[in-house]
Amino acid sequence: MRVRRLLSGAASVLALALVGAGSTTPLTLASAGSTALLSSSPTDGSVRLADRPAVGDSEVTAEVVVDRSSSALRQEWIGVGAALTDASVTHLEGRPDLVSTLFGQEPGAIGLEWLRLPLSATDMSTTLWAWKSGRRGIRPSRPAREAIRFLRREVLPVAPGLQVMASAWTAPPAYKTNRSWFGGRLRGDRVKKYARFLVGQARWLTSHGVPLGSISLGNEPGHTSDYPTMAIGDRQLTRLARRVSGPLDALGVELWGLDHNWADLPRLDATGTAGLDAIALHCYEGAPGQAAGLGLPWLVTECTGTDDGPISTFAWDSKNLVVDAVAAGSTGLLMWNLALSPGWRGAFGGCWTCRGLVTVDGGTVRREPEFFALAHLRRAAPAGSHAAPVTTAGPLLATGFASGPAGEGRVGVYGFNTSDQTQTVRVRTSDGALASVHEVGPYEIFSWVGQD
């Protein structure tokens, strides 16, 4: 994993902490024929998921128009999520307030729909571990069991519809060329055994109450470093996919390929996509446009906040992870750590500036910029929505979503005011059935929802 590049310029100078809740509105609309807009400011702690009442349209300075006609609708959206790293387990365990803030449906929460579950130690770990293979079959080691226990006991009761995506950062050292937790490659004579290992993990998880929706062949298979990592060659990825796809299908688990950066997509020319159900991509190198036109659905399965400021984070995430990504066909967005403490780092190497969706500092909890980006996206695009094209006027980035029969139902917009001036924004459907006007402050992200 490499930390994403930062935006330059004045916007990145205002690195203000996102603290405070402000007024909030529930995730769903209560009445038919209604519209609502929520916004979050990068600089004003009182404006976080805050209701912005409709205003008159005489001073409109920007506009978003959503085409929800059946012929216009595009890919289905599967939702938003983040990773349950070892560090996140440490900070969230026994904190029902934080679990509800991340996974719940109440005002001020995100309502995460996906959770990425590591199948080995990562750079967010303080101990080295992987699953075990022995006479009792494939089974989780103690750190893995602790995460699974937390998931089942504390998360699933709050989010019973949650889906899990599983990825291993490394196989056990005996499977690797250097017989080490760090770096090295999957041994050629261990491909068949590793395939059985992956299927065994999926089988154990599905039989022990984990709602496993998908698994990858390995996190970032082209990257090795001074923390638990493992390279997997192109031919090995092809062989693994061929061996595991059938058993995974029988378990009702999808196989997501690559699980590496947009820049690594050329690897698919060598590995092919046989046996894959989707392509998992990370944000650290390349751009979302490189994924346009893939023959399979794709989504972002990892991207982290770092020490960049809230304005530049809102701008970067809105452009790269939402607007450009959805335009290129993305079907979902999973961020990295759910929760970290200030300056937290693992015991090995990797990212020492990573930021969780929430920062836990003793008794203080800070919802970070990525929290609000996901919260607004979740409101605009619940799982099952379809991407809908938008046209914009004025200094806005925006993307649209629609659900229900064409011409009626729920419409959502995720947007970002790219200017340092308050904009009076009109959002409407192209059929004219839903429309309202709201003020959006400088550099604010917003989510608009309309319901017939």
C-alpha cells in the first residue's frame, strides 16, 4: 500500500480537524414527493450532515440535473464500507457507540454496508498471524477469531444486512519463497495447496455465521514490503482463480480479482478474468478512468485518508473516488481502517500516516473527512441503486443515482462545491418531477435525495 497523493494549493493549507456533529437528518425520507439536502463543511464543525432547507430559486448559481430514465441508468451500486484491521478491532471492541456511528442507521451515522476482513496480519497489526492448516482443517488463529467474534457479536446485530469481503496480505511463511512473513512470493509448488487454503477459509467463514460476499486471491499481489505481504505471479493468479472459482460459487461467494491499484490493471492482460466475478481496485497509483470499459464490474476496495486537510480530502475523494470512479463504472467504495488512534502505527512497517474513518483519542472521538464522504455517498446511493447520468452548471462535481421504476422512486445526488463561495444549488430530475434549491457552503460536500 502506498499513501495516495495529496492535492496542492491553498485548499490543502486549511488542515482543520473535523469535530462536532451539527444538525442531522435520518438516512431515509419519510414522505413521498419530498426532497432533502444534507451538507458537511470542511471548516465549520456545526455543519456536519446538516439539513439545508429549501430556498427560493431566484438566485440560483449552480445546478445538477439527474436523468433517471430507464435507458440512461447504468451500473448497479453495491454500497460503501471499510476494513476491520487489527487496529480497528482494538479501538472498536466494547464501544457500541462507535459501532453504531459506523454501521447504524441513525442520524449522524454512515450505515456501512460492507466490511473488509483481513485474513492475515497487515501493516495495521502488532503481531504476526495467519490462519492455520492442520489435522483439524483450515481454521482461524487467535487474532482472526477475535475479529470474527467482534464482527458477529457487536457489528452484525447493528447491521444485519452487512456483507463481508475477505483478503489475505500474506499466506503462512511455509507457502512462500523466502519463508518469511515479509515480502517474498508464493511458491510455485504451493499454488494448489494455497487454493485449498483459500477455499477452506471461505468454507469456515460461511459455516460460522460470517456473511461472506466475496474473497480475493490476495491483497496487492504485485507489492512486497517490510510488513506482511506476498507477491503472486500472473500465471499463479490464473491457476488460483481456476481452482477456487467453482468451490466458491458453490458456497455463494464471489471471487474478486486483482485487489491492487488502478495502475495495475494491465496485469489482467496476462491473467485474464476467467472465474472472476468482479475486479477489486485500490487508489494509490493510477486513475479511475483506467478501469473504464472493463468487461466485469469493478469497485474500489481500499483507499486511506492520511494527514491531508479536510478541504483537499473532500476535493480528492469527491473527484477520484466518487465522480470519476462512478463515471468509469465503479460499483462500490471501501476505505481502509474503520478506526485508529492518533499517530497509531503497526509493529512492522507500511503506512504510518494512515487515518481511520474515526480517530479515537481516549474519550474523544473525531469523525474524519473520509467519514463524511462515505456518509454522504451512502445517503445518495444505498446498495441496489443504479448510477444515473447528471449534467452540472456552476462550480460543482456531482454524480447521480436512482432506484425504483424509471420515472419514479428514489433519486440521489452526491456533490461537492469546488469553490470558496456559497452556491445556491438547484437539484432536479430531468423529467421535472423532483426539484429543490438549497444553499451549499464553500468546499462543502452534499447529498440530495428526492422521493416520489
